[in-house]
Amino acid sequence: MGKELSERKKKILHALVDVYITTGQPVSSADIQKGYMPEVSSATIRAELSALEALGYVDQPHTSAGRVPLKPAYQLYVGDIEHMGARALTDEETAFIRSKFADKLSEVRDISKRAAEIISDVTNYTSFVVSSRGASVVIEEIKLVPLKGARVLVLIVTSEGIIADKTIDFEGEVRHEYMESATRMLNNVFAGRTIGELEGMDLDSELNAETDGFRDIFDAVLAIIQTYMAEHGDDVVVEGALKMLDYPEYNNVEDAKNFLAVISDHDSVSELLADTEDSIEFSVRIGKEDSGVDKCAIITAAYKVGDEVVGRAGVIGPERMDYKKVIGVLEYMKKALGTVLDNDKDDE
């Protein structure tokens, strides 16, 4: 849709979104002329606004009132920000962020909580940080150790050390040859894969003639891995949930209740972010129907340690959020989190 717009229409649309983000009130042609385009007549701006309304970018809530941006206007606006760059943080903002990370934090969750607090404080929106380091754990080797009787010790060795040492019971005698063949089969299926790769994978398709006779032990090992995945899934931290109520868009009691119900349930937050691809450094979604946050915008940034994506940070705010500032904050926080987590990893 953006290709249909002339440069003047784009400039008018950008100005309208800028003003609406600040005031939350319908924007008139005079507002745009005075603050952004004094060289263009108010009548010309009104004509362009009428054209933008016909194209579905803006709406006029009342006759003779100004215009408000619609979802396509925000999408075009955000796309141009990502192309041209976000607003740089002020010296005071960067100093504030550095001071908050000055203390030594011992746990990844401590770092996530601190990061979420910083993002919420600097942007004045609800923030979240999702840590997913457990999903990036690589299974290096599975070892089966026969014990007395018909018991077997399962050791799952990963890039983070041994994540499980569980015993399983067998019926009948546990033969040495069986253990060797079962170990080989398990490593053929699991070794070299991350925990995250196994989630949702159709492992039955991996089974072939080589696995005949080993289904029980395969299922037992898979259950151990699935238990680990459930216990070490995404760790979600949310800060500033009540800040959304500062914005008139959420003065409606029902909207506020729906938003708070979603944001206070960490499983719901994870589902809300589920379609964000880790490979995408920034994700901007405006409105998400049937989610309880359909009047919101969600901006998510993937952060890394080295080349490995270890989590996502972002904000949930009204559609008219200050996108330039939020993207600038998340850009800075990506680097800060990567540095802090990298240092934390080196100290382990």
C-alpha cells in the first residue's frame, strides 16, 4: 500500500502520526502545517488527508474534526523508522541504563528482571523479557549404564553439562549387547540437536528398522528430555503492567481487565509472542485480534550472546506508542544485554 503514496503524502502521514503519538487527539491540517510543513497550504494538506482517508490510512472520527491514524499508517511509519533508524537515546538515558547494570547479577532471571525494569522505566510502557537459554542447550551424548537387577541409569550429556541422570526399569535381563545397540540408536537420533529443535518435532519419523526393539527405551529417554523442556522453558518477566492504564485507550474497564488478564499470565505472554521468529532481530506487530491486546502494539527484539539468540525483549503499549523511542531503547538494550550475558557466561 505504501507504494501508492507520493513523498508529500508520506510526509503528511508521518507528521500526523508524530502529533497523534504525542497528544492522542485528532490531528488537523493546521497542526501539520504549523509544526511540519509551513511551506504547504492548509487547504492542500486537507486535500491530501482526504486522499489518505480514502486509501484507508487515516480516519475522521467526527465531521469537521481532525484525523487519527489507522493500522496501515502505523505500519508504514514503523517501516520507515526501521529503514532510516530510530531515535538515539539521550546521554541521561544511556547513563541510567548503564547504572542499572552496574551491580553484579548472579542469575539469568535477575538480569532479565533488571532489563525489564529498565525498559519499562525508560519507555513508560509495559515491558517483557523472555529468556530461552534452555532451548539452545545441545545434546552431546546419551549414555546408558546398566545397574543391578533390571535397572539402567540414563545420562544425558549436553553443552551445559549433565542435565539428567535418571534410572529406568526394564523387564527381564539387561544384556550388554542390547545396551550398546540402544546407546548407538539414541545418539543417532538425539546427539547434535538442541533441546529447542526437539520441541514439536515428529520424532516418530526418525524411527526406522534400526530402532526396532528399542521403542521402550526411546520413549523413556524422550520423556526425560520432555520433562527437562517443561521445567526449563521460556522464563518470562513482565514489568510495568499497570502503566498501560495511564493511556486513555485503556480507560475502558473491560479493555483494561482483558489486558491485565493476558499480561499477568506468563503462558499467555509466551503465546502472544509465539509467532515471533528468533531469526528476526526486530518484530513490530500492531493489533493482535482475539488476544486481549488487540488495541496494542508489540515491539520485540531478539538479543544474542555471540551468534546465539538467547531471548527476546520488548514492550507492549498503545497503538500510538512512541515507536522511535522504543526501537531506540531496544537497540541499546540488545547490546547491553548481550554484553552483560556474555560477561556472565565468561565468569561461569
